[in-house]
Amino acid sequence: MPNYSWPPMDQRKVMGKAHNRLDGFAKSSGRAKYPSDVNREGMVYGVILTSPHAHCTIKSIDTTAAQKMPGVTAVRVTAPAGTEIQWAGAEIAWVAADTEPHARDAVRAIQVAYNVLPHFVSEEKKSKAGTRAKPAGEQTTGDVDEALKAADGVSEGYYAIPVLTHSCLEPHGQVIEWKGDKMEYWPSSQAVSTVAGDLAQQLKIPASQIHVSMDYMGGGFGSKFPSDIWGAECARLSKDSGGKPVKLFLDRATELTIAGVRPSAYANIKVAGKKDGTITAWQSESWATGGFTGGGMPPIPYIFTGIPNRRLNHAAISTNAGGARAWRAPNHQQACFLTFSAIEDFAAKIKMDPVEVLVKNLGLTARAALYERQIRKAQEMADWKKLWHQRGDSGSGNIKRGLGIALSTWGGAGHPSECRIKINPDGSVELEQGTQDLGVGTRTVVAMVAAESLGLTVPDIKVKIGDNAYPVSGPSGGSTTVGGVSSSTRKAAVNALEQLFLKVAPALNADPAKLEAVGGKIQVKGDPSKSMTWKAACQKLGVSSISETGKNDPKNPMGLNTQGAGGVQIADVSVDVETGVVKMNRVVAVADCGLVINPKTAESQVYGGVIMNICGALMEERVMDETLGRVLNADMEFYKLAGIKDIGEIVVHMDVHPDNDKRGVIGLGEPSAISTIAAISNAVANAIGVRVPRVPLSPDHVLTALYGKNMERSRA
Amino acid sequence: MSSKDPKNKKPFSRRGFMQGVGAGASAVGILATPEQAQAQGTVKAMGPAAVPVTLTVNGKPMKVNVEPRETLLDTLRGKLDHTGAKRVCDRGTCGACTMIVDNKVQYGCTILAIDAQGRQIQTIESLTANGKVHPIVPAFVENDAQQCGYCTPGFVMAAKGFLDKNPNPTYDQVKEGLGGNLCRCGTYVGVRKAVLEAAKALRGGATAKGATNA
């Protein structure tokens, strides 16, 4: 079997060196065509009628008037009379028309009578959830009561982290065009190779009839795996419109209402331990919702899973709201926030530096040595020893500065992936893979791996992805892409090169096994005088190209990729105790990433993870109207994201280290997006002297924590 | 100072329309009938059906039929295949549709297409037209100021408008000046660097790799 292992760290020519992303110019020039940019001849526009009520039945629905509206080509009803609707924003009917305004006019002309039913949308008030709360059953280890009694210090706190929406800038949707019984499908998707199969099942047609194309997509964050009813109804509107292409993308309010949320989490937590910082007990009563189907169970205690005495009670609550979807590190932000807030409160209770409490207890984690190295590095980068102070000991002015720390963990092993590499007689190299680049740099990374493996440069590799005609690669979720695509590319390139060596060996009068590809040449190992250029070598192919594939098998990644990424972040904030405004000074992120292929895009991923969670820490919250049961802030004015001036400075340290490199490639998207919220929450507590129990750390919540107003409304 | 002044809106903007409704429906954009409009003698009533207009996009006149309620953004994207500007919030919050109209940075979703007649509309596509590349574009590439890229054209145009007025900005001015655009992937660190580097290139310093002065 050929040797697929990565070239030794110090011998890499392309991998490990910063490279601009290959599609940077297309994106920055506005030339990149996203699915929502696809315009087809004769295209019509799909618009959805959604429920204004959180819980209701459809008494009657009449589309007669809508059908006669100008430009209308199709009207479909998916929630006929008698249907029970369980959340506001649920789809009822669909219209296609020659223009989007015409389709909206027709949607407004659909007559629906609703029988409105009682709803429940505010899961934080668990006592009011009744049978909507499904207890998971008590989990106990050791003797919590005894440990609490024997402890030198016990912290007790309430912690709340709300439902968030994915807020993808490109909404969910697609363009679909039938061509006879075949279909062209341009979805905004995280799953180029599997989304057609999903749509085919809904439409009951063979998946082989659906051709998926997607060069770019405008953000998914875990919410864009299935084709959804939006894809199926888009296809049916097209059929009903006589095969005309249909563009159907959710409008912003619908996107923020039904296109996926991150579950909330609430918990009353006790942490107990000794004076020297040793944690001996954890007790938590937690609840969460992921919408109507419930869901959301954060794995707590997070990372410190070895706490000897534990008692956990959790309940999943069903609400009349749009359902949860995977959200960049599912359940981990919540678990991290609950755990590290509670541990920080314990550290404050025993008046100990939280860094030392964490280090003291690393034996309770799975990666003590890795975390200790990362904690010490982050501590040094953040000037922790100089800037940290006892909780609340922040001087007399209105502006209080504080530091907070939190750790993360993630899997991130490579998904199943196949890659095909073609080497053509003219020397050109094509790389084909049914993967997708969500903006994380996938295109660039596979080109770098191929170039490294073939002794070429990145521009020598023609990368073809975003098409389900190429070899199957997994959906991009769970930070599994980079491990999968880099490993399959490496194998395909090594296999193709082996074939080329067989063709070239006679001309060099050498054993094919003794050849290597370096610096644009094929040469004899140890005797570079016996060589030929890449182009000359490829001419030996005559008229036929080499076409070889490589596969990543997650059961046997052969050391190319692995799982288990740690990570540490420290936040440095200033809080104005008169206005309640939290200002980000700095976030320091030490990111574990195993072998880093492209430091440039890897760092961007970490910046992105941190920034996304600065939004979550300070601003983002889906707000439900308890009376109407609707999302109150399904827009971008009041569903707030941080802007360019809100994020402070971000300092990233990629933990590139021979010990890490040896582990192989690990995904980075999720691990970087976990611990920021907890770190910021802890920094605020450190600054102002009290825990703000609820994120986002908005002025309202900060002032409430400081001065005690309105606290009753948020208690269970 | 932000490069976008939300107060200085043209009468046909949708936000202006809303404000007009609130203030007693006096804005010319919402006159009830063509007769009323003619009586006022200031504006020719159009619609409600689609009407032919000519828009000057990146210096070129383009004829197109638009409904009076159609935004400039939707017309550019849907009818003139200028899809660089993106529709995200569709109500003047996120900046993904940023373009430059009569030398002023504007959100394309807050301008009606009929109101854009006779105005110079400059879109992201103009920065890489006729074989020239504006230095802001390679500065974004070099500094990895994009991830999914959906907000990026808006940022690039906001940066252009900002640098046109602030050729020598400080780091803090860049953070204020680009405050009218939102990104979900978290590309702000790269954007800050890219704008400073583009400013340097535009002032004749080290030219960003790949740029030709447009």
C-alpha cells in the first residue's frame, strides 16, 4: 500500500504556509454567483403564506382569488382545513408568480380562517410548562449530599442562555428548474452530495434525476443540511407552473422565525469543593427548549466530567416555536456557559483565582496536559497575572474591568469523503470532489494538499467542487469537512502520482518506487540529477489521463485526521456600571487544531467563532411575544449582531506544535465557537462583582443583576 | 462619523415612505391618485403596473420595466443581473446591498428603482470592470476579509465610499465608518486590515497585489 502519511512538518512546501483563499477575488468583486443570484430564463418567484398564530387549526382556506391575481402561475396548499399548526411562521400555502411583488400580492389574497388555540412560548418559566416539560430522569454518581455537607465552599447560582437564530445572511432557499424528468437544483446548502437524495425522497423520484450545483453559499452554521419542504414545494411550484424555473428563498422574517434555532438552556447549579480549589460535587437542575419538538440537552458538567459526586436533572420543554437545528457546536455553548459560570462562581466563593481552580482540577478532564499548556499560554497572552483581580475588586470609577476564562472541547474527525484527481497529458491537474465551501476555505485547503502531494503549486490545481456529479463527500457539519476532504485528497493525489511514476520510470531508468515529485519535477530520491519536469513527465501519458480516487474512511483515517480538539479563551471587558454597557477590550483564543493546512483561513475561522459568540454574549436573543406567540425581533434591527466596532481586539494563537501536528488534521469551525460566551460572562462577573445570570449581557440584564430590578420575572 | 447618514433620505425611500405615512401622508411618493400628483405639478405619477425606466448603472444607461414599488436592489438583482449587491435584511439595516448613488453610499433596498432614474448608480461590479481592478478588492483578498462572502460586496462598497471621503483614516475611524454593515461569519478583523491597506494603496503607497488603479 502506498504511504499516505503527511509529509514531515519541516519538509512541507505548501501546507502550513498562509495562502489566500482561492475564491477571495470572486467574492470580494461581487462576481461569485450564489444560489440566490441564479437567474434563469422565464423564472418565476415563489412566496410562502405562513401562520400568524403560534397554535391554531385551519378552519378553512380559499385560494380562488389568489389564483386569478396578475402573473400567478401556481398556488399550492400544504396546510388544508383541519390542519393543526404548532408555531407561528409554519407554512400554509405557496404561490408562484412572474414577479416577487405579484407573488406577495397573491399570498395576501389567500383567505384563511383560523381557530386560534392556547400557546406556550416562554420556556424560562419552567413552573408554567406543565406536561410540556419532559424530564430526562435523575442521573447520580457518588454521594452529592454528603459532599455538599463536607465542602469548604459551595456556590449556588441561576444561569440562563436564550434561544438564538442562525441568521444566515443568505436565507434558506433554492432555484429549481425541471428539464423533462430531470431537474437542475441550485440550493443554498451544506450538503452538495446528499441534498439531492433528500429532495428525491420527498418528491418520490430517483435521486439520479437531480443535478445539484452550488459554487458558493451565504452561511449555514448547521441549519442547511436538508432540502426541507421549501425545496420540495419549490419543485412542485415549478411543475405546476409548466416547468418554469422557480426561485424560492425565505424572506428575512420567515428565515429568523422557522429556519432553525439554537436551543436555550437554564439551570440552577451548585458546585462544591475544598479550600485548595478541588471540586468535589456538582448538582444541577436544568431545562431547555429547541421548539415544538423540545430538545436541547447540554452535556454538563462540561469537560470536567470526572467530578466525583454529581446529581443532574434535566427537562426538555416543548414550545410553540420554530424547531431547533444544529447550531455551530450543538449544545456546547450552553454547556460551556453553564459549567464555566458555575465553576467561576465557586472560585469566587473560595476567593481563588479561577485559572488555578481549573488547573487544580484538570485531572477531572480527558486532556489535562493539553489544557494546561493552553491555559498557561492564554494566561500569558492576556496579561492575566497583571490584570486579574478578586471578583469585584475593580476600583472606584464607573468603568470596571475584568477577565474571564473558559475551555472548550470538540470531536472534529473527518467525515466520509472521496476525491478524484486527474493528471492530464498537458500537465494540468483536476481535483473533483462533491464537497462544498461554506466560506471556511475548503477549496483552498484541498488545492494545497494536492499541490503538496504532487510537488506542484496551488495555481497548478484546478479545483472542481460544489456539484453532485463529483465523487461523494459528506455534508459540512460538526467540523468534519477539513479532515475528510484533506485525507481523501491526499490519498487520491498519492494514488495518481504512483500511476505517473509507473509511466515515467523507464525514461528515468529508475525504479518507480524510488521516484518523488518535488518542486515541479519528478526525480529519483537522493539523486536529483536524474529528473524531468512535471510537464515532460505528463507527456509520457500519451493520450490518456490518469484518473485516481482516494477515500477517507472515518473508521480508519490512517493517521491523516483525528478527533478531540481542546481550546482556551480569555475575555477582557470593561463594564460601565451606570449604563450597564459591556465593552469588549480583547479576546485571547488559543486554538487546538492538530495539523494546520492553511494558517490564514484557519485563523479566520477562529476570529469568526469568537465574533459570532461575542454577538451571542452581548446582543443576540430571540424574543417571543407571550401574548401573540410570535417572534418579536424577526428582523436585523432588533435581532442584534455585533458590528465591526463592537468586538474589541481578538488575538488568536494557533496551537501549532509537533505533538499536535502528529495527531493529523482536526476540524476547527466549532471548537473556536464554544467558550467565548462563558469567558465574557465570567469577565463581567469579575468586573462588576456579581454574576449576571442571563446572557445576552445587555444593559438591561447587567443593571438588573447589579441593582436587583425585575429579577422576579426571570425566575422559574 | 458614519459614512452613511440615515437622516438624509430621498422622498421615495421606503423608510421615507413610512415616515410620510406617520406624518399625515404628505410625501409626494404616496399621493393617492395621478390627478392629485398632476395638480401638485411636481411629479409624474407612475404605476401601479410596471413602467419603462432608464437607469444609469456603472455609467451605462439600461432600459428596464419596473413596478413603482420595486426597490433598486431588486431591479438590479432580478432584472439587470447585477447580483453583487445582496438582499439580506431588505430594510436598511445590514448593508449587504450597499452601493454608491450620486457619490453617496446608499442601501439599495431603501431606494425605489423609479427614484433612481437620472442618478449615477455605482455597483460592486464597477470595481473590476474594463480590465481594471480597484485596490480595495485585492486588499480584501490579501487580508482574508471574507468567509461565506455574502456580506462582502456590501463591505467593499461601503469601504470605497468611506475611503473616497476619508483617504487617510485611522484604525478607529475605520471601525466607525464601516459600522453600517453586518457580517455573520465574523470577518471584521480582516475587513479592518483590508480597509487600512486599501487606503495606503490608494494614496500611492505599496499597491495591493493584483490591483490596477481604477
